[in-house]
Amino acid sequence: MLAGLAAYGFWGFLPLYFHLLGNLGVGTAEMIAHRTLWAVFWALGLVWLSRQGGEVRRVLTEPRTLGLLALSTLAILINWTIYVVAVNHQKVIEASLGYYINPLLNMAVGALFFRERMPLSGKIAIALATVGVGVQTIALGHLPLISLGLGISFCAYGVIRKQVKADAQTGLFFECAYLALPGLAYVLWLQSTGAGHFLTGWSLALLLMAAGPATVIPLALFAWSARRLSLTALGFLQFVAPTLQFFVGLALGEVFTPMRALSFGFIWAGVAVFAWGAWRMSRRAVVAAVE
């Protein structure tokens, strides 16, 4: 449980890291480039520690798996980009909304495309979340594109990774490897034009390099906890990160109007119904197993 809390806590406070880089003048593209560049080394270290070298070699012989990982790489790149843009444009609260609705999107996609049975609690949760998004649209005067973009891109990432026959560490390594060379090329180009920040001082260079562990460590903690926790426990934990992000947004001085409060009220109600339904299903499974 502690590893899972640490992973989601890490993700919850991650906006502060990107906010700091933004205040130091680092642009979105440069942040993403350094994230992909340094993450590949940490991902490789994770593969080595977990002794998954054989798994890496196996994936290299499977074109379909490599193709699916290329698609998942595109999905996570879109997600990372939207997220960093949101943080650096004072949209952390809107970003947190995207991660609140993500589990509900996953459930809807599972029912629509994978014929997974959706319980009544799931239908009610999705209906409440839909109303919440509608209220958010009225409050903003337009669709909450950041929230929807984050939710949909991460949902797409999950759907694609569901088809990949590789463990989390190996998959992350290939995703980082796909992005590392473009990231390196962009960093070198920025430095050649004098617009890069990597060589402006040791402190900023170390901060940029920290994007690697900031990406890989929480995933490693999550993977470790996922093997040891029930799906119900993980279901509750996944709302820790957006809740922390929400409060980080408030701490950074973002505006929270009554209409936005109403929107989040519907979203939180949907989350509560979702969590209650997951708990009931877990209890029934335990009772059935005992009988």
C-alpha cells in the first residue's frame, strides 16, 4: 500500500516540478525532450534490475509488439505534452479533472469495445461525470479540452498497452527509447541555437536530468504495488494523484469559481459512486470465494 501511495503521491506533486522549470524559463518542448532523453537511462536500469533483458530481446523479434508500442508512445507523448502545457498555463485544476474522469472513460471504453459488463454504479458514475464536464464547458465557455485531452489520451494509452504482450518495465523502456533520439536531437539543436537551458548552470542541468527519475520511479513503485494490492485498493489509490493535483492548483493560485466547484461536485459524486461500486463488487467476490 505504501508503494502505491508513494507512486500516486509522486504523480500528484509532479506539477510543482514542471511549474519550477517553467518559472526558470524552460519551454514545454524542452521539458518533454529532457524527460524522454533521461528517462531511457532509468528505464534501462529498471529493466536490468528486474532482469528483463530476455523480455527486451523477445520484443525486438515481434514487429506487431513493436508497432503497438510505437502507438502507445504516441499516446503517452500527447498526454505528457498536454500535461506540461496545462501546468505552465496555470491549468493544473483542469488537468486534475482529466485524471478524475480517466477511470470512468476506461470503464466506458471497456463496455463499448471490449464487451465488458458495466454495473449500474458505473452507468451512474459516467452520467454524473458527463454532467460535470457539461457544467465545466459552461463555466469555461468552451469544451474543457485539456481535461478531455488528458483523459482520452491516457485512456487510449491504456487500451493500446492492454494489447501489448510485454511487462510494464519493458514497455516503458521501448517507449522511452522511441523518443530518446528525437529528444536528444532537439536538445542538441536548442543548445546550438543558444536557446537551450542545459548548459546554463549545474543546478538547472540537474533539475532537467531529474525528469528521468521523475518519470520512471513512480512507475516502478506502481508496478511493484500493483502485483501486491487488490484491484479495489488500486481503484481507490488512482484518485490520490488528481486530488493532490487539485490542491496543488489551488496552492498555485488558480481560480476556482462556484461553477467550477459545481462541476467538480458532479465529478466527485461520480468518483464516489464508482468507488462504492468497486468496493461492493470486491466484497461479493470475497464472499463467493469463501462459499
